[in-house]
Amino acid sequence: MENAGNTMPLISKKTAMFAALGVGLFALAKAVYNEMTKYELRGKVVLITGGSRGLGLAMARELAAKGARIVICARNEDQLEDAKEDLLRRGADVLALEADVTIQDDVNRVIQRILNRFGQLDVVINNAGMMMVGAEDVMDVEEYKKVMDSNLWSALYTIKAALPQFLQQGEGRIVNICSIGGKIAVPHMLPYSVSKFAMVGLSEGLGAELKKDNIHVTTVIPNLMRTGSPRNVSVKGDHGAEYEWFKLADSLPILSQNADDAAKEIIQALENGANEVILTQTAKVVVALQGVIPGGMTSIMQLANRFLPKSGNDHEVKRGFESETKLSKSWLASLTDDAAVKFNEV
């Protein structure tokens, strides 16, 4: 009996040791495999929609450091020129194109200009999009259409325009910047969540169908990110109160991610051919909870919604920077204000 009592801890220790060794070997094998099969970005032509500011610019900087040839497109000519100069200073070979990717003809022209300049297109990163903050009862059908155009149709137009070139080359990569709002419906951001749910479905479906053609699709699920983007969101209802909660949440490190870190993780997922990457631990926990307790996150969101502003019944759309309050301009939001300067959101 005494020996048996001593054997159990020994077996447990051995089991734990072998388990730890197995996990370590698996991690090492995965790292070696990723390195051996890593997609080489040097010399590749990469299109980033919405590449003039925010996460798009952060990814462009990361790609410049890896020697990729970069194409950025956006609607704001001044921001586009500033981003181009920033990338040129970093030694990038960059083409900046003014375009509205919610217009299919504009997208087709962008792809043609890329092919005229470089003769190839290797990667498309669908990053362009918009956010609209406010209670559901001030969101008209037109808001849903506008957000869908910006977040979903723009991505589909770009993918459709790029696919013939990818098929001709025999390979291609697509990265779709979706959102945790495409996994969990976030109150006071309903048009945005609807569009991102659709984009997640599009991205996952394309990933399943295009792999046979050597075209790999990566679905990216970010959480809030400190790019300074709250300045440029659209706000309805009680403008000041809506902007306050959104900007303050964006400035909290526990809820939001550093944009440079996010860009590195996304580009690494592109290199490794990941099917999906969820960028923060918070987002991973939320997605896991939704899977384990179906409807559980809805209950949590129902509770959270009780603490969000009342609608205000104001149907006017304002930009974030037009909705500033004393609190949103305080030190509590300083991380977002600093990021706005760094990532060309001002």
C-alpha cells in the first residue's frame, strides 16, 4: 500500500513531464514548418484598401520593412499623399491611388493601374471600411446600406477584380480585415456588426472554395484597436454621449490593442497562411464563450446595452471629431489622440 501510494505521484509527474515535452515538440515543429513554408513578401505586390491611415497604414509600414511593393488606395487625397510620403521615407516602392472602393468601376481601374505599373498583383488586403455608432432606433435603412457598401461590397468588388490575375498567375493571397463585431453583435454598432458578420461569411466561404486554385484567404478578427479611428467614425443619436463611450473604450488597453502589434500579427498570419487569426486574448475569450454558451454573449450584451446612452432621437450624422466632449478630450482618451497623430487619422 505504501509503494502504491508513492507510485501515483511518480506516474503523475511522468505524465505531466511527457505532456509538457509533447507540447514543446509540437510548438517547435509548428515553428519550423511555418518558417519552411513562409510566404516570401519581398518583391510581392500588395494592395491595401483604406491604406492611407489607421491599421491600413500600420500594415503598409510593416510590409515596407519586409520589402514588398505596396499599393494603397483611399478617398482622401491629402491623407493618401501623406501616407505615400511616409512610406517613401521608409524606402518603400509605393503606388498611391485615389479611389472609392464602394464603386465597382473605381476598383476595376485600381487593379488595372496596378497591373500596368507592376505587371502583377500578389496580395489583396481588404481593410477599407467605416464604423457607425448609435442606438438602433436612430439607424435608418440607408445607414445599413452605406455601411454594407463600405465594409462588404467594397471587399467583394476588390476580390472579384483581383481573381482573374490570381488565377492567371496560379496563386494569390487575400486578407480580409473583419471584426469581433462580425462574431458577436455589439450594441449601438448594429449596421457595422451586420456588415462584418456578412464579411466573415464571405471570407470563410471564399477560403473554402479558392484553396483548390492555390489562392489562400485569411480571415482577421480584430478587437478595438488604437489607431485614432474614433475621430473619423460616424455618430448618430446623442452624439456626445455615444462618442464618449466609444472613444474611452478605444483608449483602454484592456479593451483595445496597439495597432503596430496588430499589424505585425496580421502580416505574420499572411506569411504563415493562417485561415483565421483572432488578434487579442479578449476577443479569443469572447469567441470561445459564444461557442461554449450559445446565446450567453447576447445576454451579456443585453446587460451592457442598459449602460449605453439613450438614443437622443437625433438622426443627424456627425463625425467623431465633431462630437467631442470635455470627457472625450480628457487624459482618459489620450492614447487614442496620440494614435490619431501616429496613424494619419488627423
